[in-house]
Amino acid sequence: MQLNIQKELKKKLTVDFNLIIQKHAEIVEENVSDINQNWSSQPNKWSVAECLIHLNLSGQAWLPYIKQSILDLSKKEHEISGFKNGFFVKKFISFLSPPAKIKLGASKRFKPNNVNQLKNINTDFILQQKEFLQLIEDCESLCLQKGRVQLAIAPYVKVSLGDAFQIVLAHELRHLWQIENIISHKDFPQL
């Protein structure tokens, strides 16, 4: 039973990260170019490029913590136990998930400050998603409940390996939802 819970979570994570790649293709690659990537409905609102840069920055912050957790856990003998999100993690994931309940300000570390060409931003984003998929595969014989991962936004707080993957997913889905809203704005420049 416990093994099945782990397998189901890993399967769901794999499906969801593949869904993000697919949604990115449908939303961004079909609707956004270097011409309209920086369009914003208001000066204090992010553009498509800024959302993607933010996701790339947060992915760059999460990946080393997740990799280290996998490495540490793979060196230890452990049994695969069940998986359950803690109360606060459940609330945090719910809070991050789209649609956005309230606006959250990004810390300086995660604010986009250099808008590259869209091709580079997209390439980096897709490569990161594939890296997350590989890390999920690397967890095949590991217990997602036992690995500990520092939160990218608060390294003094640790969550389980499974929680970390789910937090990353919720955050990415939130910003893809934000990108959909940008693109569907009545004044967004169409290709």
C-alpha cells in the first residue's frame, strides 16, 4: 500500500511536469514572440517574459536543493513509507495554486531584471522542466517523505522531497495561469 502511494505521487508528478511543458507550448510558443513578450497591461504588472524569467530563477534556486536531497537520501538505507503533505504545506500549495487568491511579491532574488530574447527564456524553461522530470525519475527507489529539501524562498525551512516537487509545480502552474491572463487581455498584441 505504501509503495503504491509513492508510485502514484511520482506518476502524478511526471504527468504534471509534462503538462507544464505542453501548456507552455500551447500558451507561449503559439502566442508570444520577441515583439510582444515584454507587453504588460500596466507598469507594475509582469509581462510574459518576466513571468518566465521568474520561473527560471526560482527553478535555478530549487534544483540544487532537490538534487542534494536526492543525493543525501540515496546514500541512506530507508524503507519507502507512505506520503502525506503536512497541514502547512497543504495550505501553502493551495495558496500557490491558480487561480491566484492574492498577489504575492517576489523577493529581489526572484525578480526578473534582464529580459533576454524569448527563445533563450523558453529554452531555459523547457530544459529546467526536463531536469525536474529526470530528478523525479532519479527518485524511483527513494521515499519522497523522507528526503528533506530547503525551501528556495526560505532556506532555513525544510520540507519533504515530495512536498518540494509539489510546491514547484503549484508555483509554475500559477505563473502559467498568469501568462494565460496576460495573453488573453484585450490589448495584448496578437501575432
